[in-house]
Amino acid sequence: MKGRLPVVAIMGRANVGKSTLLNRLSTQMTAIVDPTPGVTRDRKYVTAKWRDRQFVLADTGGVGIDSEGWLSRDVERQAFFAAEEADAVVMVVDVKTGVTEDDEWLARRLKRMRTGSLLVVNKVDHADLEPEVSRFYALGLGDPIAISAEHGLGTGDFLDRLIELLPATEAPEEVQEIAVAIVGRPNSGKSSILNRLADEERALVHEQPHTTRDTIDTVVEFEGKTYRILDTAGIRRKRTGISDVEYYSSLRTFRAIDEADVVVLVVDGGEGPTEHDQRIARMIDSRGRAELVLLNKWDLVEKAQKTDDVLEAISHKFRFAPHLPLLRASALTGKGIEKVLPLVEQVYEQWNRRIATPALNEFISRVKLVKSPPSKGGRQLKMYYATQAGVAPPTVVIFVNDAGIVKTDYRRFLIRQLREEYGFWGSPLRVHFRTASGKEAR
């Protein structure tokens, strides 16, 4: 096998410790862990390593949640999607509950599959529980492996067994990818957009808000480029009145934004832009990420003949950020979705754009003629020279005689002029003033 790492799907009932095991094996708090059944609903992928062997872990939702509801069927379908694409399956059971009907049902399903599998008995936290492990021979999945994912007991023996199941691989070539976070208010259509981009059912989609509890990574290839798409839980307006799981989901969303290169802010076109959308956009800018606004459910807007009203509302709500590109699309019909990744690519290039120092200094000479630098106490600001100190986001440093003279409105004026001259479309733009030393001034 060449070009990809082997995949291991972690399956089992709700609350048996699958996400805890994922976090243990990946050596980081990747998945949300909570005693509430059903916290993990989608497939989530992370990379792990044992004895110089790398592989990908796929965490899945538990089987048997809300047996009469939509969630159980969709979560189970997602779990078996992961199992079908995996090179090995790890079934996790709980030593404290013993063998359940759901365990027996899952074991039968796994035995009908051709994928190699291991049976892991979790929560064996002390020696008194070890005799209970033998009960799980009844599932017919071979020798059960006793572990405690929370405390790390037995995980080394388990990993030794696991890598024996995995096919030999060659390390995949290093591929440059653009990390894209899809964020927005709950139920704005983020998961539907992910599914359109991935061209498969990767995330659960349902009209009930808060379906996505954690961040989902999906690698998408488009026109020869690779994108890592991070679907996220909706960002709630405030902490009060929400569960711990929803609160930590929001924290995961903030982390996804920090890990992203480009953030796609999804706005519900049916409801129109809100002040909360404004706050999210400002937060993305404050974290230095490139950004574009995707106005979803545009089919509903057109059907209601409210296109002018919604566009006017967008223009008003985002008047503080006229540099953000706006894309009208419908995840339901697919219209406009094909433009998302090309626009992400353009915004990414602007985020990484670098202007040569001679060009910047010529720009400074010209801009002083457009508007005189401010003065304070009879002393006028003198701008000696400018240089671009960094990219992602673009950061310009201007050396002056006294940085204390600079006023906010003049900084904003310079930023507007820089955008008119060089673009930086969809990207934050930082301009810093530094008081020059005698040598720098010369």
C-alpha cells in the first residue's frame, strides 16, 4: 500500500469509552469526552503512531442511541461507513455493564464483514475487574483485550496486537494542504456544505440544531489541490443555559479556527445576517485568519423574492469588513458550492501575499500626498520607511519619528489605501507603527 495510511475504525455502544481511547492513542484531547450518551455522532479522524507505525483512527458514534429516533439510524450508518473504509475495526465494550444486546448485535455485524477486528474490554481500572473480561468471549471475536483507556492500562499490549492487523505501508508523500474551517451559527447548513464539498455523506445533517458536537476533519481534493475541511459545531451566543458538551463544542470550534488557514463563515440566508454573525466575523479577524462569507439557503431567498433585502442587510451588517468576499449558494440544491474551494484558494493566496519593500516605500511616499500625516502638540508624524514583516496575516511595519502621534483614523486610512493598492482580499491586514531609532531614521 502506497500513498495513504491504514485506517482503524473504533466502534461500540454509546459511552463505552471510544472517544477516551481515541484521545489516549492520539496523545491529545481531540474528541469531546462526556458521560452523556451520543456525544460523538459523526466520523472523526486523527493520526496515531506506535512502534514507528503510523495509522489513522476513526472515532464513530455509538450504536443504539435513541432507538426510536432519527439519530440512532444516522449515527449507526456513519459508524458503518467508517468500518467499510477501514483496514481494521476495534470494537470497544464496557466491563462494568457486561455483554449487552447491542454488543451482540454489533459483533454479529462485524463478523459478517471481511475487515480484521479486535475486541477491547474497556474500564478495567483495577485487578478485581479482570475476571469479568472472560465473559466477552461469548461475542465470538477472539481473545478480548483488557484496557483502561482513562488510565492507559493495557494500551501497549492492545497496540501491539493492532499493528499486526494493519497492512504494510509506505509513508505517504508530504502534501501541502489548505486547512478550511466551516463555522457559523447552529443550523445554518455547515454540515450540508461539508457533504457537498466531500461529495459524500460525511457529517450528519438534520434540521435539529446542534447535530454536530465536535470538529470533523475531511480531506478533499479539487483541481489538483488538497483541502482539509473542518466542519464545526455551531457557535452559541452565550455560555448561560447551554450544556457542558455544547460549551466545549464551541471551544473546539475556536481551536479549529486557530488551526485553519481560511474560515468560511456560513450565514443563514433564510434568516438573514445577525449581530451574532458580526461577532463571529470579528472574532475570526482577531485571530488573524483569512475569511469569506457564504450566504447559504439562497434558493429560499430567491423563492421568497427577498434577494435585495438580504443583500442590503449583509452590506449593512458587514460594513466594517468590506474586504470580505461574499458567495451566494445553496447546500440543498448544490448551486454555487462549486465556487467555494476556488474562492478559498484565492483568499489563501491573498492571506500569504508579500509586497516588496521598495514598492511599499513608494506607496508611503504617494499616500502622504493624499492625506497629510497627523500631528500632536505641534509635532507632525514623519513616516521614514515601511516593510512587510510577515504574512498569514499580512503585517506591515512603518517606522516613524513618534508612534504616539498616530491616531486610529489615520491607521484605518492607511489600511484602506493598502487594500485599494494591493488587495489583501478576504485577509486581515495588520499595520504597526514603530518609533525609529536615530540609525533607523537615517
